[in-house]
Amino acid sequence: MRAGIEAKVAAGGRIGRDEAAWLFTEADDATLSRLAREVRARFHRPDEVSWLKMAIVNYTNVCVARCDYCAFYRFPGESGTYLLSTEQVCAKVDALLAAGGSLVGFNGGFHPDLRVSHYVDLFSAVRARYAGRPIEFYEMTVAEFMFVSKRTGLDYAESARRFAAAGTRWITGGGAEVLDDAFRLRHSPGKYKVDDYYAAQQAILDAGMGSTATMVIGFDESLGERLNHLEALRRFQDGPGAGRLTSFLCWTYKPGHTALGGAEVSTREYLRWLAVCRIFLDNIVHLRTSVLTRNEDALLGLAYGANDFDLPTEDEVTQKAGAIVRDDHASVLEAAVRAGFRPVHRRAFPIGPGRPAEPAPPPA
Ligand code: SF4
């Protein structure tokens, strides 16, 4: 098995599911790291890592999905629910800009009273407020898009058309966790089925918006369920308009205050899985490592195939479950240097088939 995998990677070829399983369960760390770096080098300079500073703005914690791995949501009518106004959202954007950030990802719960028009109005107002400023908005996730489309009574194509016509540029692949129907049935039966998720993402891409791929590990998922996620993702990325998912981000489940509970995966397991993702997902240009959930340990992922990371300033979803957001960003960048990489401050990724990251201009 090992020789066959090494030969495929060296020839720029593609490994199969069984080979990915073998790599994860049998290969030593040094082999995984070396092979992942070989695949990384197809797309990126071997000694560079790109980064930017971003905030996740959680505009509402009201949610009817009841995922058992979530410590963030409040069911409608419970105490502690909130829905941010446009002014409150903009105050968070102002704070990010003041901190030198350049990317906002909006992420909220499945609020049963909101319709597409609410999101279109909110995002249009925010975009108008910051027109001409060096900031990009990931306006919602595929999971939220699916829910609000259904609540509004729109099919995905029409819903995506309305968002795109209103100026939305990105609906990212968040809310994916593990894209496997057995996993979904165990932990978030009210959220979506995997085929439905990809139908929605296809509609988003077909409407001309950008999207991304994500994964979360460390619940109780089996290796087979993880591999189902990677296989379906690679197949989707090979499909019509191939290569349109710009990046893949893998982070780790935080169990604090969740109904599911459990323990976090080790850093070693995270790094090994990152390497398998880099080797298997040979049609996705950018592989991102998660400072949000691993802090400085995430930078060890640069030696396991990752080429990009963000410095987070806030994300209530993971913070409620135990993530620690630090503001000593310089030490994270120093950790990248210690790991042997030159950090390059980048612009937001361009929409469409992946290209290397563009460096950001120096601060004014
Ligand atoms: S993970 Fe998202 S969809 Fe699931 S309960 Fe939490 S906020 Fe709702």
C-alpha cells in the first residue's frame, strides 16, 4: 500500500479511499507530513503561509435545529436569545477594522422568523456602509441558506438568484460538520440531508457566488463517516464548473457545555487528519488550519499540508463551547515562523477556481 501511495503522490496522481484510510491508521507521522507537503507544493510556495484577521459575527443565537454538539443556540422563547440590529452588527465590523481585520463571516442559528428579505436587507446595508473599505463579507453559510430558503418558500435556485442580485458575493460551506447522513441523523436530524446540502451549494455556485468547504472532526464520527465526507466533497469539486470551492477548512469539535459532551481530539490526531485531507483533496487549492480551535498548535498543521490560517477576533459559537480567542496575534505569527514558514498577509481569496492568495497591501 505504502509504495503505491508514494508513487501516486510523486506522479501528481490521486489516492483512493482505502489508501486514505491506510494513511490515517498506518502511516507514521513523518510519512504523512512529507506526502502532504508534496501535494501542498503543487499549489503553493513550500516556505510560505498566508493569513488574515477575521471575525465571526453571530447575528442571532435563536435556532430550532437543536444539534446536540452545539453550546451556542437558544430555542425560541428561551432566556438569553438575541437578534442583532444592523447597528450592532456594524459596531462589530468597526471593531474588526480597527484591529486590522479584513474578513467578516456571518453565522447565526436557524431563526424561524427570518426570511430571505431580512438577510438581503441586512447584508446590503452592511456592504453599503463599508463600500470602498478593504473588507470582505462571508454573508452566511450553506446551512443557513438552506433553512431560510425553505422558510421563505423559495427553491435554492431562486433564493440564490435573489442573494446574488442583491450583491452577495460569498455563501460559505459552514455548518457542514461531518457530511454523512448517519452522522447527521445521530446529532442534527433537523438540519439537512447530505444530497440536499450539495444541491444548495450547487445553486449558490451557479448563481455566481463564491463558496468554500469545511469539516469538523472529533465528535463520535467513524473513520468511514469522515471518508464519506471527503469522497463526496472531492466528487462535488470535480463536478460542473470544477474547482469552484476556493478553500477547505478543518477544525475540531469543542465539547464544552454541549449536550453531546465528550473530549477534544488530540493535536496529533488533528495533524494526521489534516495531512490525509491535503493528500486526498487534490482538487482544492487552499487548505486552512484552525487557530480558532487549536490556537498556536494549529501552526503545526503547516507541516501537514495546510497553507493558510486566519487570526480570529471573535466567534461566539466555538467560544461558548470552550474555544479561547486570544489577541496576542504576534505570538501566533511567530509560531508560524518557528515552524519554518514565512507568513504573508493576504487579501480575501478571489471567487472561483482556486488561485494562490494575493498579498495584502501594507496598512495605510
Ligand atoms: S450548530 Fe447551528 S444549526 Fe445547529 S443548533 Fe447550533 S446554531 Fe443551530
